[in-house]
Amino acid sequence: MRLISWNIAHRPEAWRMLLDSGADVALLQEACQPPSEVATRLELDGAKWATAGAGERPWRTAIVQLSDAVKVEWLELRPLCEASEGEFPVSRPGTLAAANVTGSDGLQFTAVSTYGLWERPHAATGSGWIFADAAVHRLISDLSVFVGSQTGHRVLAAGEPRRGVGTERPLPNRHRHHLTSRPGAIAGHWTASRKQQGLHDRWGDEIRGRLWQYPP
């Protein structure tokens, strides 16, 4: 099974490139609505092409089925304030997309595409910084809904879990450590790898991008 994680940065032409990628599943970030001639050649969920919040963001995370070698069952999200027990609550719709994926060999796991949105401090601070650590904490909290036991769960989250603050200084080490250790406190660990460290041998998959890997 081949999976791609890719921030396509609102570019319609990136959808055309996906068709020739040779991948089975794509985990996308900042994905705009695909061109009509592309949409008929792949499988998608029916969510709105937008990310929630002030301002207009006509893009979102998405999980795309690109081949018949896999079966994809999309999981419908609900805004956190509207979700009932047993549903998929998301703090900011558009920053997470999830689906259950089954390979031709019977391998099953939950795939999640993640995007840590930049935010700004309160106006009272007078600061010009932008930061994403609060958004990433929300992503990790939202992911915990897919961990229902101490062992045996398989959740793969890939995307852009940004950890910096603005462009003037890095995130303090104590905050950075807390972000990278939180997935481990839930039931897994966070790996940022483009070389599929341990995943090829463990799952038999080829995976691109920055990954949260469950189980450890």
C-alpha cells in the first residue's frame, strides 16, 4: 500500500499530479475543491471545502482514495459543540479528516490528515507573532477519540503539526517537549520522518510525510 501526505497549498494542478502519483491513498492539507474532470476519477468524502473560523478559507484537510487496491470508509466529523457521544468531534472543522482504510491484504487502520493552523495573540498584547502550538494541542486532543483501548489500535496521522511561534523566535523547549510527548501520553508516539522509519517493516506500507504513529 502506498500513502502520500501532501500540503497542496490550494493548487488545483496538484490534484492532477495526484492521479499520476501511483499512490493508493492521499492525506492532503490545504486542499481546495478538485477540478471537475479530476473529481470523477477519485473517491472523496462530501464535506464542505472550507476550514472553520473568522475569514474565508476555501480549503481543508482531506483523505482521497486513488486506487481500487484499498477500501476507504470516511468518518464524518462534527463540530465539537454539536457532537454526541460516539461521534468524531473536531475543535476546528477543516483541520482534521479521518477514514478507515483496508488494504487488499486485509490490513486495517484509521488514517487522519492533520493541519495546524496559524493563529495570532489577543489584540491586547500588541504582538505581531503568529503561533500554531495551541492548534496542534487541539489536534492531539481531537485524535484521542480514536484510542479506545490500551493496545491494539492502529491510527496513523500525517500532515503539518507545526510547533513554532512566529518567525522571530522558536517555541520554548519546555513547550516543544510537551507537544511532542502528548501523543505518547495518549497511547502512541510522535515521529517526524520522511524515511518511513520503522513503518515499512511494521506495517508493510510506504508512507510519505510527517507522521504520528499508533501504536508505538
